Amino acid sequence: MVRPAPASQAEMRQRNLSRVLHTLAEGPLSRAAVAARIGLTRAAVSTLVDELLRGGLLVERGPGRSGSVGRPGTELLLADRGPCGLGAEIGVDHLAVCVMDLRGDVRVRLEHVSRGQGSDPAEVLALVGEMLRRATAEAAQAGLSPAGLTVAVPGLVARDTATVLRAPNLGWHGVDLAGLLPVDLGPVAVENEANLGALAELWSAHHGTPGRDRLPGADSFVHVSAEIGIGAALVVDGELLRGAHGFAGELGHLPVHPRGRPCSCGGQGCLETYAGAEAVLRAAGLEPGPGVRMGALSARCEAGEPTALRAVRQAGTALGIALSGAVNLLDPRQVVIGGALARLAPWLLPPVSRELARRTSVAAGGRNSPVPVTASPLGPDGPLLGAAMSAVRAALDRPGELVRGRAAGARWTATGLGGAADGASA
């Protein structure tokens, strides 16, 4: 996200403090390394670092590996106490909340199995609020206090608001979440779950999440988030592409069989009626419901059960057909499958790749192989983690407020945060 130029010296200082925090969010560094990353002098960075140390937002530890001649500098880390980000996910069959410290580590996580279709928004948000209160109480014992909340929802969210315009799989229309959430958790943002899954993929790649390799082109990809519905998000050069109205990525409602099954959106033959979690479970002979998730289907596939394998192959074929249009139109460097379908990767990805190989020869641009398709290591946790990461990154944009919040006991007033999930870079 492009930020306006600071209007005053004080704003410039806050901007530079934020740049230091965002740089250290990628991992421990010495003062000299931070200076090299952000293009300021060592003296200027040292002054900024001292201010952040006094404010309790950074800590120091022993000398790190410098990789250069000379004495290694003392490493700086973001504090693991003090401000934290809250993430919440409202799913069709579950609710989840988590607390993430400034380093990006999840410190508390709670989940509740529920049936969200046709649910009363006020009742759902009351339960989410109770889960958030329990999570923040547990976090407080570890010295953490909330600096903001981002909520992931499976629907369209009005730009710069907390209003869910349309969430067909929940049966929600025009629901303003801001007035239904606790008001003492910091600024509140609401975002589409597929967008947050994609941002979690992007940010965790930069953060160097253990157990994952950073692929070439990891800053430009299509991310598919598949639960009951199927959403997608496009990241180009490290930025989320939202579309003119903020609704880009409704992959689940691309028709793969124009005269096919009726969809909750009012259309026919939409992808999610063939490759959404409920559709795949039913095709495999499993009746969807609270607690019946992809683990059961994955176990049947591992056992070689023909009906389960056929259901997953058919879903992969439908997904590949839909994705071929996106790949031909957008030319991403890779496709990442997240959400519930990521658990089925060994059986799902081959038919997806076959369809892309058949249908995207022009977009391949002379490559000898089609666009790579991988399963996200974040799996179904992507939207929740992306929500918490978004809250943390938004907090790092406000270093002065974080320091004042710590001094005042970390009590902020909740407001709308429209662009908090855009992933503002340092």
C-alpha cells in the first residue's frame, strides 16, 4: 500500500520508527543491518532503536552472526511482551480466535465448532466476543495486551468499513460487525478470509516461517482458500489486488458447468458446488456437519477408498478448470492451495496440475512446464493467522500509540480500520 508523504518532522520520525519495527518483524538484526535495510545512517537508526527500547517494543540479546568481517553486533528483536494482535475467524462450521505477539508467534488460540449457516449475527459475535475475552485474559498472564483486532469472514466486505455486505454461506447480508464486538481491544478491521489467507502466505514467506521453502515468485501468486465456499486472492509484486470495488477473487462462483448444480449465490454450476468442502465430502459419502472435516476424508484417501479418491479427483478437475481461466488472465508465477483442501494435496493437486497443463499453454509464455501448484503449509489456519498478522502489522504502523498504550495500561478505543489488512510495507 502506498502511503502519503509525512507532513511534519514528527510524522517522519514516527514513519521511521515504524520502518525499524517492520524490518525487525522479519527476524533479529543488528543496528547496522537495520540501517542497511532501510537506508538510514547507523547513527539515525541507533537513536530510533534507543527510543523503541525505552518504550518496551524492542529487546536486545547477545551478538548475532554478522556474516561479515569484524565483531558481530548485538541483535535486536521485537518484544514478546506488551502489545499484541488479535485475530478472529468466523467460519461456516467453526469459530476461532488467536493472540499473536509482535514477533509473529501465536501465544493463545481458541476454537469452537459451530454451525454458522443461517445463524444470527448477534449470537455469533457474542460468542466470538466471549472467546476474545478468554483469550486476552490468558494473554494478560503472559504480559500481553491487545493493540488491535482483525476479523476474517467468508464474504464480501464493504471497503473501509466493518460491514459484511454478503456472506451467502452464512446467510448474512449487510451486517455491521463493529457494533457487535468488544470495544476495548484496539482498532477493529474486518476482511475477507481469502484475502487474509493470501496475506498470511505472503507475510509468512517474508518472515521465514520454519519448515517452508521460499519459492521463486513468492511475491506473485494466486491463493485459493477453500472451505464450504471457495475464494481466491491475487498477490502481485507483494501487493494484494482487490479490484475496483474490493471484491476481486470470487473464484468459487466461476461456472465450471454452466447448466450444473444450483449455488447459494443464485447461479448454476459454480465451482464451489463441485469443489467446496461440503460438495467433496458428500461426493465421498460423508455427510457434512460440525466436526466432520477434511481429516476424515484424508484418512479415507490414505486408505485407498475408491469413492473418496474419485471425489477428490473430480474436485481437483473442477478446480483446475476454474484456475485455468485465472492463470490465462492474470499470469501468476504460482498457484497456492490453502484452506481445508490443502489437507487433500497428495490427491487433489495432480488433477489440478493436469487441467492447468492442458488449458494454459498460451499463458505459459514459452515455459516447458505449467504454472507450479503447491499446498500452503499454513493449511486451514491461513485466514486466522492472516487476521492476527494484519492486526500486528497495523499496530507496527503506530509506534507512538503503542508506547503510549503501554504507559497507560494499553487501553485503546475501537475504530474502523478499513485498510489495515492491506499489508502496508515498512
